[in-house]
Amino acid sequence: MKIVETVAEMQHLCRNLRTENAPLGLVPTMGALHAGHLSLVRRARSECASIAATIFVNPLQFGPNEDLAKYPRTFDEDCRQLADEGVSLLFAPTTAEMYPPGAATTISVTGIGDRLDGASRPGHFTGVATVVAKLFHIAHPHRAFFGQKDAAQLAVLRQMARDLNFDLEIIGCPIVRDADGLALSSRNKYLSPAERTEALALPRALRHIQQSIASGERQSDALIQQGMQELNRVKLDYLATVDAQTLLPVSTIQPGTLIAVAAWVGQTRLIDNFLVENLPSS
Ligand code: PAF
């Protein structure tokens, strides 16, 4: 696996990798890789002739009081895992390379970018959209792979790619969970054993809602109330039923509804969700 630090070299190498009959897949990450990230790489490998991954802890998507400084960095181990998974190219730029002095352009995806996590983390999705647009311009992938755990991010990036006419396909990949149900996240590393147990309230709340939907409940208010019963020991940010594409609230569950939750467990903010794909007939 070749590790590249400059935009110019990454552009040059991607230009050579990309041909019409040999699709290039891009897996953008902030490192601290876990099995969820590796599932994106495997999906990319199953669909693309070559894979480029990126590791860049993007300062633009962190708020002033967030965890940029302590965000886990496990670069050597990440490289080993990516190479083992067949990644041919890794882009790992410095902050100065991505945002040289004087850089003045950002991408705000208005409306949708201020919903869910965008509401509680002002500017977060502008940071995400800006860095991902830059990565798309640098690598020109045919397909880019993102986790469904960050469902709001996925919706914002799809909107951004549509609005800016990026000629690529965005692929959302299923959430990967630990055996106890906790969705994998690089931030799980922050949790003490007691907090990790508390964090299980998030998947439990979602399962409770899923079971109620399976039993015929369709009203968002009732489902949210049921989910809330599981969440009294965490500091809830949101538990919401929204349209998965627009992130606007829905009052009646239907295929395409996203049930999303965000909460702080101790100092750690965790998110989780599930997408209603089809409804059992009641
Ligand atoms: O999901 C992430 O890890 C980040 O938000 C991303 C897409 C790599 C942009 O920095």
C-alpha cells in the first residue's frame, strides 16, 4: 500500500488508477479504524478494481469544545489493517496540506445540514461536506463508501453530491455492531466499562421501537415515548423519526423513515439509528 501525503501526488496516482473499466472506490475515514471501517473497505473491494482510503482527522468538523485534540489516532495499526484488506493507496495529508493558509471556501448544505447532529453540532456538516468535496475532487472516485451509522452525514453528503454534480455513486453500508449490540464507533474507545454498559441503552431503545413497529405501531409520538423509557440514564440529545433523505420529522412511520438517536454517555457523544426498509403488514 502506498501512503501519500500531498494532494498533487494523490491526484496523479488516482488519475492513473481510474479507468472506465476499472472503477476506483474511495473510503474516507478519520482513522482509529474498527471493523465498521473495514466492512466499507471490503464492500469497496467487492465492487471496485482499486481502492483508495483516506485518514484525516478533519479539524473543520469539530466544534471548539469537542474532542479534536483527544480523537484517537492509531495510524500504524490503521495502515496495517488497510494493507491487509487490499487497499492500494492511502491518502494521509497534514492539516496544512488540506487547508493551506488562506483557504477560504467551505460548503454549507443548507437546511439538511442543520438537522439532527447539525442542530446540536453547529458547523459540523459544513466541515464534513467541505472535506469530502475536496477528497472527491482529489481522488475522482467512481464510488465512495460511508457507514449508515452516520445516517445524517450520509444524507447530507448525498445532497451535496447531487447539488454539486459529482459524477460518482455514494454507497451507504450497514452498521456493524459488537456482540452486545453497541454500534462500532472510534469514540467507543473513550467509554469506561460502566459507561459502555450504559451506552447499551441506545441500541436497546432502537430495538424497543423496532419491536413496536413490528407489532403494528406506526405513530412516531408513541414510538418515541417507548424508546425514551430505555434512555433515562443517558443525557439524550435527540431521539427522532425523520425522512432518511431530507432528515425532516415524520409523524407516521413508513418505508424510508430513519429512527435516529444521539446521547452523551459521560463525556462521550454516541449516535445510532435504524432505517425502516419495509413495514410488516398489520
Ligand atoms: O465519517 C467520518 O469518519 C468523517 O466524517 C469523514 C466522512 C471521513 C469526513 O471527515
